[in-house]
Amino acid sequence: MATILYKLKHLDLVLLCSVIGISLFSVAALYSIGLGKEPQSFELLTHQSVILGVGFFLALVLALVNYRVFRNLSLPFYGMAIMLLLAVLFFGEKIRGTRGWF
């Protein structure tokens, strides 16, 4: 428990505050978009807020993990990323002349 508190105390606060500020700005923009629709719809806002919360939680968990653990996983992650890029090339859907999505 003391290790977790130590790591939380040593987080980069400038980076954390910047990310939170940009995230709040984007949520406010989505709220504004929801107000402008007729009828008012906040589905996009709620969906993005949930995704944002999950992302912050995962970022916090990953910040607490020793980064040296990822050194052993770097090659499998790199291989998986290359395979996904090739899969998009062959199996991706073509939209407006670009094949970039599954």
C-alpha cells in the first residue's frame, strides 16, 4: 500500500492536469453539440464520458505498474501491431477510397 501511495505522489502533475483539462474541454464540446440537436440528445456525451472514465482508470493502473515489465512484452506487442496493420490492408473496409478500418 505504501508503494502505491509513493507512486501516486510522484505522478507528473503538469501532464495529469493538462490531460484532465483537455478532456473536460472535449466533454463540454460534446455537451454543446447535444444541446444543439433537435430533439436534444446526449448519447454521444454519455458514451464518451464512460470511455473517458475507463481510460483514466486504465492509465492510473498502468502508471502504477513497473515499466520494466513491458520490456519483455514489447516484441509480442510489436508483432501483434504489425499483424493488425496487415489485416486492415487485406480485410479492411474501403470507405471513400481509403482502406483503413475494419
